[in-house]
Amino acid sequence: MVLKNYRKLFIDQLAPFFDSQESESIFYITLKKLQGYSRVDLALNPDLVLSEKEFLSWDLVLQQLKLQKPIQYILGETEFFELCFEVNEHTLIPRPETEELVRLIIDKNKNNIQNIKILDIGTGSGCIAIALAKNLPNAQVFAYDISEKTLAVAGRNAKRNNLAVTFIQGDILTETTLKNKFDIIVSNPPYVRNLEKSEIKPNVLEYEPHIALFVEDDDALLFFRKITKLALENLSKNGQLYFEINQYLGKETLKLVKDFGFKNAILKKDMYEQDRIIFATL
């Protein structure tokens, strides 16, 4: 089959599950992974033909997409901050909003010539920690997570991107101290309430790890409270605290951080105009 014709079939088959823009984006992500071609390559070579083996590979992807499995899990990788990351059922898929969080940290620290220590709590795939290690060469980066399987993925991601990150396994909710001083603590912890599950798309709800997504309705700020308390005790003078947060609980989370004594606490909106990031200094 001619690849440009298969493109239309692929997008049409996904119409019940994704809008046309998302389906097209998924097509070109798959094109790069399976064929090594870009959108421009396909435009310049409109008569490219899929072999039978190639067609079967595409069809396997398409059938899994119809089950609403995320394309990142199907292909086993995704891009974040211009770096390539392995992802699987043990890790969340990095989001564009999280890139905004990383960009903020880099912008505020890129001119810092001093050696700084950074801790990423709940690292998942390691995307935050590894992107910071890449873009802040004076930083010593640590990454913390409860799951051994998740940390194994994060470790492989650091290695594939040739970056040094120290990984630590533990349950942050039971920690009494971080046993070290850090200049920056950042976290994208679980923050989606169970009552918000109805808003979550099936490709997230059915495939991404719930332990990294959800919190109980009656204590939705559990992780923010614990991490802020630890940050209060383990940040250096003028240390920085960064959170990605639940967009519905922006004011409540900001108040929590301020109540712990952090100054200059700021609530920032993401590209979708949702409350998404808190930045504060000690």
C-alpha cells in the first residue's frame, strides 16, 4: 500500500477515538518510529510503498490505538524537552504542562554559576530530573520515587541520555528527613482526586499508573503538605520549591505553602490558562 493512502485510512480508523488533529499527530509520531520518516520526508516522497512486514507493524499499532492504549506506551518511548524517554505501565507519560515547570526552573537558575543540588520527588520516568541535569550543567540532581520498577525505567532514561542522576527509592509519606540539604526541590506528585476520574480520558484511566495519579478526595493535598514540610527543613537558605498542582486546588495549595512560612509564593497558569505551577522561596 502507498504510505500516503495508508495515512488517510489510519486517521479515518481513529476517528471514533481521537479528533483529526490528534490522529494526525499520532500518525506522524508512528511514522518517525516505524519508518524513520518525518512529515517533510513523506511530502517529498509521496509514492513510498509499505512492504507487507511494514504494513503488519502499522496495523499492530492501529489495533492497539483502537483499544485506546496511548501511542507512547505502544511505541515504548516519548519525547520530553527534546530528549527521548522510555515509558511503560510503571511511569506516567510526560505532559507539556510539566515541560513548562521544567522551563521555569531552568530560566530561574540558568545564570547560576554555583554548584546546586536539586531533588525531584516522585520522579516517574525521570523526565524532570534528567531534563534539569541536561540544561543545568552545574547541578547535582537527585530523584526520588517509591517504585523500584519505576526507578529502573528512570535509570535507563538517564543512561540513554548520558546524564548523571542519583536515584533514591523510598516512601516520601513516611520520611522524617531527607538527610541532605538541597537548593531546589521540585515535585509533580499525585494530585487528581477520585471525584475527578470522570474527567479523565480512557487512554489515561485504563493504562497509566493510578499510584502516580490519584489521591483521596478527603485529603487531596496530602503529598503537597508532606513535601512542603520536608522542604522547610531540608532546603538551603533561599532554597526554591516548585510544584505541579491540581488546577482546581490552586488557591488551597498556595495557601498551604504560605502557611508553612515560604515567602514569594506564586501561583502560575499553564498554556491552557489553568492553575498549574507553584513556585516559592524559603
